[in-house]
Amino acid sequence: MWTVSPPAGISRRAKKLFASERAGRARALELARQHAANALSTANLVMGLCSVLCSLNGRYDYSCWLLLVGFLLDLADGAVARRLDACSALGAKLDDFADFTSFGLATALLLRTRGVLDGLLAVAYVLAVFARLCFFSSGIPFTYRGLPCPYASALLAGTSLLTGGHLTLLRVAAAVMILFMVDRGFYPHDKVLESQLWKKAVYAGGVAAVLFSPSSVLSLYYLAWAASYIFFPFAVWSCKV
């Protein structure tokens, strides 16, 4: 039986084509791995900018929803970066800029600056977020200096949704969050709250709350979530000292 084999030149070109396609897919996958967390940080930045626009147009309810979505994105980008081993200096800068926009500027606008005192409180809040981002890590595992600003933002956004934007409560909550963020003492994170199983469960609940829950349930969920990270670890750590 006679068999006809393709010319050697065609075979070599076919092999080069397949190798080139594989190399292209590998480069695309590597590019996606490197920038997946950066894409989430960029999405958080977009949520913050949209929240600013909503607040400037008086739609504070939409602004709060966007901040809570940004909160979820901020939690996801760090987890994705660590999971994919894609931490970089660019990603850290982008994350800080997104956090400052969403959890600093956009959150401060929830205070509805109608006078000099309101303006000073908003400026103080933004400066507290700035200081918090500048002095983030203490170098001790599960321990930081000051309260992370995403949790302060989530608490303010949840309070605003739950109370219909009650200004007095918002101002009191903002003042308390400022004190927590600028505190230069060690702020511990409880190992239970930092466990991956707890994070996945609570994160899934947060996504479900954003997608399916009415604003009252959503607000209570995020208030409880933020409060657990704000007060429970510190209380446990204080009792041990």
C-alpha cells in the first residue's frame, strides 16, 4: 500500500504555526494572570468615581451601593493577587489610588458638606484615609496600624442606607471612624476573621446581598460585617493583653 506524506516544508510550517499559537495562548494567559488583580482595582476606582458623580447629583443611595460594590472589589483584588502570585509595585500603587478615591473622597461626600463644619469633617476624613494608606502595614502578621479604610467606608455606606442618610448619625460615625483610622497603635485582626473559610463565606454573603437583597437587609449585613472587623478583633486582643 502506498502512502502519501506531506512535503517537509509544509510540515515544518504547520508545526511552527501550532507552536506560535500555543505561545500566543501562553502569553495571553500570563498577561491575564499578571493583570487580573489590577483589573479589579481599576473597577474599584471606577466605582469610586461613579459614586462621586452620584453624590454630586444628590443620589446618595446609588453612591452607597457603588461604594459597597467597590468594597467587594477591593477585598477581591488582594486575594486574587496573592492567589495568582501577581503582586507588583504597580498593583500596590493602583490599589492605593483606587482606595483613596472610593473610600476617601467618595465616602467623604456622603457627609453632605453643607457648611464649614461639615466641610472640615469631610476634609478630616479624607486626611485620615490618606494617613491610613501611607502607614498601612506594621510588619507583624495579622496586625496593622489603624483601621483599614474600606471597613470604615462600608460602615458609613451601610449607615447611610439604613437611616436614609441621617446626617447626625453619619457625622458621629465618621468622627469615630477617623479616630480608629488615625490611631497609631497596633490594630489586630482576629485569626478567625482572617481565615480563608470565613472570608469566603462572608464574601459570598456580601455578593448575594448586593444582588438580591433590599437596601435594608443589605445595610444590616454590611454594618454587621464591618463592625465585626472593626470592634471584635480589638476587643479580643485587649482582653488578652
